[in-house]
Amino acid sequence: MQAAKAASPKSVVPKSNGKPSIPEFDAEESLAELRTLAESAGAKVVGSILQHRDRVDPTTLIGAGKLEEIAGAAASVHADLLLFDRDLSPSQQRNIEKIVHRRVIDRTQLILDIFARHARTREGQLQVELAQLQYMLPRLAGRGVEMSQLGGGIGTRGPGETQLETDRRKIYRRIRHVEEQLENVRRIRAQQRQRRESAPVATVALVGYTNAGKSTLFNVLTRAGVLSSPKMFATLDPTIRGVTLPSKRKVLLSDTVGFIRNLPHTLVSAFRATLEEVQRASLILHVSDASSRLSAEQDAQVEIVLRELEAEKKPRLHVMNKVDLLDEEVAQSLIADAARGSNTVYVSAVEGTGLEQLLARIDAMIEEDPVSRVHLRIPQKEGKILALLEARARIYSRQYQDGAVVLEADAPESVVRRVREWIVG
Ligand SMILES: Nc1nc2c(ncn2[C@@H]2O[C@H](COP(=O)(O)OP(=O)(O)OP(=O)(O)O)[C@@H](O)[C@H]2O)c(=O)[nH]1
Ligand SMILES: [Mg+2]
């Protein structure tokens, strides 16, 4: 795979549409984010240009004059790729390429490219390929041989890493084929999920803006080895692991794909199945990067995606991560505020601070497999049952009487059911 030698982001500032309620990224912030995205895709950014204009030019988005200027600037820094922080219509993309004589990529294609690089499982790869094919289809018209570059994004990752077919009919056929394969993969996943759901175990889903630290948190809570990385969209495939709460109840924690502002629509639908984990979760942990200047904007975007997934009304805990990067005093006052009963927990996944509180809060919010106080008298020879209680219940007192153990414990219902015959009083 070859990384683009140089890229030059370019942005047109859209006029505000007059909807005030959600905090919005301004053009500079948006361009800074595009830069991070470009770097996550392996590009080296050699320059950026911001244009303010009242109305977009329907044929070239930014106007032919401006494009000539950019073509000159790009030539002088030997940029071989132009990135637009706006989605381009298929004809705009073609018109721009004709003027600048360089490859032109829009924000959606860039994100598709990153997804293609990061998909690890078969399902993830198929989902990205489907999104790429759907993105390409309307862009075929008027393309000739250079079409083989179109799907490649920054690198040369075309759909499924295969040489791109130029023929529309072949692409349709490929889409059908990918859809069928996805169907198979999903059937297997649904079966696995059914098996999981037969046990009374709650699922807790981590969601949040890309790079908020979901995978890092997932790893410290589950001691798993999921990739965490400064690159955006490091996680594409949902990962599920068990976590034991302070009450000794088990829950399943699920790490998911990060969200981003204006997540390309093709990707939202492609990843809908993956995000089913979020829709099925009993509790959602919304992870934010507390150190980001843009965390309010990012939170607003997460809110939009949760609404799209119809998961906005689920019980939710807000986890402000990366407090180690905050000023000590600020961090302390935030943590003190949160202790007064807000729905927010402050943690540092990297330093491990706040994790006990986090687990305790999860424990308090989970309703599955409720915990109750039991008094038990268990014959000492029932080693298995005693071991079960040691592992899955919180034992407060323990006395030995006539070959039996008398216990007082808090145990989840699933355990109580198995020790019912020894309950006393
Ligand atoms: N300082 C600091 N850095 C953190 C913390 N948690 C995560 N990071 C860093 O933030 C970056 C992103 O972390 P990830 O865990 O990959 O983030 P993510 O939310 O899973 O990202 P995507 O999978 O891309 O959506 C990595 O470089 C982590 O090392 C934290 O508590 N403190
Ligand atoms: Mg991740």
C-alpha cells in the first residue's frame, strides 16, 4: 500500500443554517480534524487553504479561479492529492480534477479509506467494501481507465483490495455478492448473540467520538488486548468481553466503532448491524475526551448518532476520560462536582484513575440479575457450591457450625437460584 506523498486539505465554509441548539465545529476546527483524518489514512499534509464564500459554485464548489490558484499552490509543493473537507458531487469531483490535474478526494472517501485500512474482521471488511461500492457507483459516469483509482482513496485500497472493475454491471454484481456474504456472516453473529442472550447477562456498550479512548478503557476494564491507537477509527469491529462488577455480577462490555461529525451515510447504514450492540445494550457508556477543546461539539455529534440508532433514551453514564491531561485543580473540582450525584464519572484510562467509581456506578445502574441479601447454611462437603459463592457473591460473614458453613451474602439472582435449597431464615 502506498501512502500519498502529499495532500492539501481545502475547505469551503458553509453558511450557518440558523439551527442554534447544538454546538458546531467551526471551519478551522473542522479543517484541523480533516488533517488528523488525513494523517490517520497515512497522508502527509503539506498545506491547507480555507475559503470563505457565501454560495457554493454548483460546478466546482469553490469556483474555477480559486481552483487555478490551488492548482498552482499544489504544484509548487508537489502535492499529489487534494482533499476537500466537504462532500463533492460526482460531477464536481470530475470538474475539479480536470482543472487541477490531480486526484481529488472528499471527506466521505477519506473516511471510507480509513475504514478500509482498519477493518479486521470479515464482517467489517465486507461492510466497508459495500459502502465503497455504493459510493463509487454514481461516480462511474464519464470515467475511463482512471476509474481504477477512484475507489482507492489516499492509498491504493480499493474495495476488498481487488483491482477495481470499471464496468458498472460488474459492480452491481459485486454489490449483490457482498450483500449475500454479509447476510451469511450476520446470520452467524445473530446465532452467537442468541446464545449469549439466553444467559441473564447485561451488555454495556462503550460509545463515543473517535479517539475518545474507548478501546483503552475497554482494555483496562477487561484486561483485553484491543488495539488502541492515536489514529482515528482504530476500532471498527465490535469486541465483547466479560467484566465482573463490585457486586460480583458479570456484564458484557462491548467496544464499538467511533463516531464522527457527518459520518458518511453509506457508512452509518453499512455499520448499522455492528452498532446493534449499542441498540441492544442495557446501559450506554458515553466516553468523551475531557481534554479536547471540542468535547462539547463531539458530544453533540455522538448524541445525533445515538438518536439515529434510536438508543438515545437508554440508561446512560457519561464517562469523561483523559483527566490526566487536565489541569490538576480543574480536574479536582470536576471530580468533586461529579461526586455530588451527576450522571458523569471522571476517569483516566491510561492512569487507571476513577475506574472503581465507574464500575460501582455501572453496578448501580444495571438491573439484570438483581442482587439480594441471603442467609445460607451449606454443608461443608458442597465444595462446588461454596466455590460458586466465593466467586460470584459478596460474603459478609462466615461461621462454621457442625460440618456446615453459615453465610450471609449479597448474591445475584442467577446464583441465588442455584443455592435456594440452603437458604435459612
Ligand atoms: N492521556 C491519555 N490518553 C489516553 C487516555 N485514554 C486513551 N488515550 C489515548 O487516546 C488515543 C485514542 O485511544 P483509543 O482507545 O484508541 O480511542 P478510541 O475511542 O477507541 O478510538 P477509535 O477506535 O478510533 O474510535 C490513544 O493514543 C490512547 O493512548 C487517557 O486516559 N489519558
Ligand atoms: Mg477504539
